[in-house]
Amino acid sequence: MYHPRKNTIIYNFFSWYIQYIIKKDFSLFNYDKIELKEDSSILVLANHFSWWDGFFLFYINKKVFKKTFHVLVNSDNYMKVGFLKYLGAFAAENKGKDVLETLNYAGNLLDDPQNLVLVFPQGKLYSNHVKSINFEKGVMQMINSSQKKINIVFASTFIDYFGKRKASAYTYLQNWENEEYVSLQLLKSAYNKHYENSVIKQTQITE
């Protein structure tokens, strides 16, 4: 598998740069404030519709969660976007056993309360206008390979322009108080309920 790399200079530069381009390219970036158990890691499950998605959550982590950021990406993005590996990106190099190793690695990351792991359950990019979010099976492998002492956070992000030249971005967050037993169907159902509620909130915004 492809692991994250450490380089403080590169990390600090892109940490600043991500904040800079969000403020430069968007007229507004609004997100919820939620309370979490501080002694537990964070697994963020998010919709995936744009190049910006990981950067939005990286920014929120920097401002709110303040954990060590990790994100599961595909091997193409890991190789093509060279700096991602220095921002906590990891990926499966091949299919089969390497995918399982990568998911188990993510589970081990979640055993450290200082870590945050961002996952896009859809597995690839979809329109921002989809009605529901599909979940790949790997999410449960990740959770089951951890000690399950995790804050599970649902994130739904939407972009609208309204009357401005630059878009406004909104990320709706929910701390899911999960039961001890978690199944893929339960997780998917709970996330999609959050997603539907987020869509309602988003469509109620007017300017």
C-alpha cells in the first residue's frame, strides 16, 4: 500500500495554501460546530463530488477537530497529486490483499485518539445533486479492524452561487451516536438520513 509521508515544510505550506485558496475562491465557507469525545479518534464519512472535498474537511479539521489528518484516496490520485501524501493521504496500491491491508491500516489509525480518518464511502466522484449516497463495503472492514472507540462524523457538503460570482460552500456535520453493533446497512441508512436533512437545510437558504 501507499503510506502517508512526513515533511513538515511541505505540510505547513499546503496547510496554509488550502486555507488561502478556500478564502480566495469561495465567497463563504460555512460549517457546523459539533461536540465530540476528545479521547477518541474521528472517522469522517463524506459525500464526494469535487476536487475540493478533501480540502474542505482538512480545513475543518485544522480549525475545529485539531486531529492528525488522514484521508483514504485511490492510487491514481495518490500518484498524480504528489503533495497529498504529505497531508496524510494513503491508498491501496493494488486490488485484492492490498485493499484489505489498507483498510486494516485505516482501522489501526482509528485506534489512536489523536487521529482523524476521512473516507468517501462512494468510492468515486458523483454529482452534487445525487439523491442518496452509496456505500462501498470497505467502510465496515475499516471499522471492524479497529477497537471501535471512534467518533463517527457524517459530513455533507454542497455548493451554491446564489447572487455572487464566487460560490458559497456549506458542510453539514453530525456526530452519529452509534450503537455498539454497526452494520453497513445501518451506517448507510443513518448517513443518508443526515444527507437528506442536509439537503433540506441547503434548499432553505435564500439570499
